[in-house]
Amino acid sequence: MGTIEEATKLFNKTLLDFPFCQKMTIDYKEPFLFAFSTTIVRKSTLEAQGAFESDFLNEYTRKAIVIVTSDFDTNGCRVFCQKWDNVNKVPSKSLHFEKEHIGAFTKLCVGVPGSFKSLPNPIKESLRTAEHTLIAYELFLKGINKKIELIDYSHGYEGEKEYEGYKKKYHPKR
């Protein structure tokens, strides 16, 4: 289980890549270390495009609330995004919004349980995965891509089996 000290250190490192993260207070159904609000966009994207945070707060908003629980180091963070009006047009196999809500924000699945334990910064990886997912959805919904271009897995036990197969194929033991 991750500690508040570890999580804070990783959060501070995450700020270097995702600059719009701000800690916040929030009521949540289970104990957690801390929460933060953010607009999920990397600093490198802002610099490359000469963009501002407001450029990512449109109909394909990247506004999110992130809950860092004590199992963040194994299972990642709970990422809640504002659900878009037309997101139901995303094929169900690739739609990773779940039923849990915090106000207007809906939980987005950002990984297979247990898949974060080997990563150096599970907080940053949770945001990175959410960003990739939202970009893939946006490109599909705008008609730029004809299919969702995303490495994703089924939910539940089936997804865990798929992920294990992926690991064996692309990350063999050395």
C-alpha cells in the first residue's frame, strides 16, 4: 500500500508533465490519501501547439477529478472525467467510462487492476492513460480516425487475462 508521503512525492513529479493539477478537498465513498482536479493535457502538448488550458475545455473537455487511494501504487488512481454528450457513439468494446460518478464527472477505467505495480509513477501513468483514451475518443468522434486507436482490454477477469497475455508477448522475462 502506498503512503501519503510517496503519493505526494509522485504527485509533485507529475506536475512537471501535467501542470494543471491542484489538490482539492472532496467527499468520497472510501478512504483516500488526497484528491486533485486537473485538465488532462501534457506540458509538452501545450508547448508544441502554443496552446492554453482553455483550449482543452471545449465539447471534448479534459477536465477531471482524480482520487489517490492507498492502493494507487498497484491499481492506479480513480480518474473521473466530464462525460461528453456524444461519447455513446464510441463502440462499447472501447468505451471505458464506468457507472460511478462524482457530480458531473464519470469514472474512467485507466488500467487493469494490479498493472501499475511495476511503474515508476502510477499517478502520472493514470493521467497518461486517461489522456490517451480521451484523445482516441475525440479523434474517432470528430471523424479523423475511423476506429478507436487505443491499446485497451476488457473489464474484469477477461481483461486481466488479456493483459497477462500482452505482458508475455511484449515483455518476456529476461
